[in-house]
Amino acid sequence: MSKTGEFVRDTTYLDARITADGRDGWPAEPGRYRLVVARGCPWANRTIIVRRLLGLEPVLPMGICGPEHDSRSWTFDLDPDGLDPVLGVHYLRDCYEKAVPGYDRGVTVPAIVDIPTGAVVTSHFSHITLDLEHEWTAYHRPGAPDLYPEALHDEIESVSALVYEDVNNGVYRCGFAASQQAYEAAYERLFARLDWLSARLRGQRYLVGDAITEADVRLWPTLARFDAVYHGHFKCNRAKLSEMPVLWAYARDLWQTPGFGDTIDFVQTKQHYYRVHTGLNPTQIVPAGPDPSGWLTPHHRQELGGRPFGDGTPPGPPPEAERVPPAHGAG
């Protein structure tokens, strides 16, 4: 937190790189690593989406933490006996401490853990998706889309930088502001950027180019959580996503695209935010709404053209063990 009450995110991550040639000591190998996520976390949601779109489920197993955590760590509350069945730990912190003895920083998801040692290799969410896209190509499914086309690198990063500052992190800057001035500044930046995104997307189906890219993967998890969490819990209440026609249609388009909506668990998402942030919600009451069925309504974005997967094909259904219960999604 800054002296003027602005929320400042800690961006110090464990950041070894898993590469095709193992040049940093961590070669991409099927079955060697475990991607640890939580359904409620938007940063982890990016990695779940990319893993799905690229078809990496058979080679990169996934562990799912429960929706709640305390000041120490995310925990594997959803697994039998509260232990991850592969890593054998209850607290994800144990894996961080195996990487850095005496680890004293925040325990975050996503994290990729080296299964043989039980140590976190990387927790850098933006590097994880890029490395899955570039360094794991030998294991991509046939028809995997190119989410980071070389010709679009600069535009993807330029757009994504604005989205990160004002939207992805902007909702947190609203929610965790410790002064009225800091909150109002973050609020104005957030909705100015959402207006900018609406104008950009009014005439094009996707953020950059004519197919889904890393830019869409970075924006969408925040939009997916907007009405359920950020509008009320984080006081981002100028308008709901469902009241912003262009963004609402864009978000529904992606929701209905395999690999996006099938990664969202609204129940766990709301449990995470409303039960963990007791400073904002001391009663820990989790709201019953909003009604998620609107995510399945027609969006008409296909009329703008574009090809969701470019020259690729849609991913198959999620593995049975990773499917979100129908009552936890949009129905």
C-alpha cells in the first residue's frame, strides 16, 4: 500500500523458465511438472485457458486448490484428506519453501511445481502462459491455435499493458484502496479503459487480429468475474458488465468458445473473494447472485467475422476430473 492509500501489487515471483531445450535447467517434459491453480483466481484462470486451448492436459497435470486461503497459503481443501494427490501436501507454501528455504513472501497461484522435488519452479503468471505457448510446442495438440503470432507481438503487449494496469489490476486498485482519493482515481481509470475497450471491440471481434490471442486470454478472466465480484465487492459499480453492450457481447462470445466458459466456477470464485477478504466483507456472507444464465444468450459477434482459432481447431472437452459442475457455471 502506498502512502496515499493506493494498492501496490507485489510482483516479485519465483521465475525460473521451463524451456524446450532446458537451457535454464528446467526442460519441458511430459508428466514432470504440476500446474497448481485455484478456480477463483483470474491470474490462474489464464493458465487454465491456455493449457486447454493448446491441449496440454495429458502432459501437464493440474492440481486445484480450494477457494479459500489464509495469510500463510493456498491449500488443497478439495482433495481427499486435504492433500494434493500428486504432491502430497496440504499447504502450497510447502512447495515454495522447498524452492526457497525460509520463503517469506506471498504464496500465489498459478505455480508450476517440479514433481520429483516438490519445489515451485515458477509462479510468474505472464511467463507461464508464454512458455506454454512457445516452449511446449512439441506437446501441443494437433490444431492448437497460435495465441501469440510473431507479427502481432508488439500490438498484443501494447494492448495488454494498458489492460493490466487499468483493468486486470485496476479492479484490485479499486477494491483495496485505502483512501477515497486513491479509490476514485482507480475507478476513473478502470471505466475509462473499459470505455476504450468497448470502442476498440465495437468493430472487431477480438482484441488483436482476427483470432483469439494472448491479449484476449489476459482480459477475459477479469470480465468473467466482473458482475459476480468486482461490481459489488470491489466497488466497481458505475455499470455492470451486462450493462456494457459491446464488452458483454465480447465476453459472452468467448464464454461460449470451448476453453473459456468451461474453466469458470462461479461458486468457488465468489467463495474466494467474499470469504478471504474479511476486511472488505467481515461477515463472510457470499452473495447468491447474479443469475449466470445470461452468459449463454446469443451474442451475434460472429457477424464481425474472424476465426476463433485462426488456422487451428477447437479443443476437446475438459478431462472428466477437471469439469466444472453445471450448477457452478452458467448452467
